[in-house]
Amino acid sequence: DAKTTQPTSMDCAEGRAANLPCNHSTISGNEYVYWYRQIHSQGPQYIIHGLKNNETNEMASLIITEDRKSSTLILPHATLRDTAVYYCIVRLEYGNKLVFGAGTILRVKS
Amino acid sequence: DGGITQSPKYLFRKEGQNVTLSCEQNLNHDAMYWYRQDPGQGLRLIYYSQIVNDFQKGDIAEGYSVSREKKESFPLTVTSAQKNPTAFYLCASSPGLAATIFAYNEQFFGPGTRLTVL
């Protein structure tokens, strides 16, 4: 199963773009990259997912490198409410399980 | 409103007692999951169920038991055999087998139950 590597923590100024990197060098061809976030003491919240093309929705953009070995989640205009732990997950083929690593703690500061 | 509910939000039990955590969903999802989260850690999968009357062990199933008698319900029992039961427990569901596009099978999470064993 492909694993992911993320920085432990990052800081971002309010109103600026937050760029959260993720390495998944062992990803296989039919595995998707998912991003979730978890605000303190709440359940994780789905953000976005993609296979190989860049994706954008109302919350964020996902940039996946051509070799698919890494990706970046972009929050275009970070707010204080975006402070959370962000999980980059490669989806397992067997069943629907998601394997969560430690994630990146994003602190948005005013 | 559609969603996943977990109750109670906070639960206290004495050591050696079994305790059952509730998880209900009205999203008509086939698959349901239980995760455990310890402070500063990611989520770890305890059990999951793809369909009614069937469930599989996750990565840390020892000391836990589940049942899936109804599609909308997936209760988790923390038994006295679980050595470190104090944790934040999260239930999730996904369309599972009902998903027409398998890859779009995101999981929806409940608010969680914080269990403290005294």
C-alpha cells in the first residue's frame, strides 16, 4: 500500500495561499490521492481528490505532478478557520479503507 | 438532514467495563468504518463493514467488537480486553458497493465520541 509523507507543521499568513505538499512515491497507477482535514476534536472533512489531472473545487485546488509521486494542496486564501490537521491519503484498492498518517498541522495566523 | 450521528459525545467508564459506542447513518451508505485517534496521532482503522451482516478487522481490532445487523447502524463495543481504551473514536460511512463510480467513494465522518476510562 502506498504511503504518504507530509511535513509535520506549517504556518501561513491569513489571506495568503497555503501550499501543503505531500510525497507518495510508491503510488500505483490506479490509486487516487485524497485530502481530508480535521479541525480540533471534530471528525475529518473531505476536501478534494484526484488521479492525475489537477483538480479544483470550492474549497481547494490539487496539483499532482506528472509522475504522480507528489502532490500539493492549495488553499487560495487561507483564513483562521482553515487552521487544522491536513491529511494526504492514497486510497487503497482493497475495500474502501483510507489510511491516515499523522498529517500536517496548518496554523493560519493573522 | 442526512448524516452520521455518534452518541454520546463524551463517555466515561470504569476500567474493566465493556462499553458500546453508537453510530447511525441515514445516507443509505453500504460501507461503515470505525477509527480510533490518539492525541497527536492520525486515525487508525479498527473495523469496517462493506455490507449488512459482514464486517472485517482493521489494523487495531484487538479488544473491540462490532455488529452490522442493520444498514444504518454499526455499533462498536470496547471490551475490557482493550488495554488502552481512552481515545477519540470516529465513525464513518461511504457509498461502498452502491457507488456507481467506485473511485468517488469518499468517506463521511461523524462528530466522534471521546471515551475516557477511569
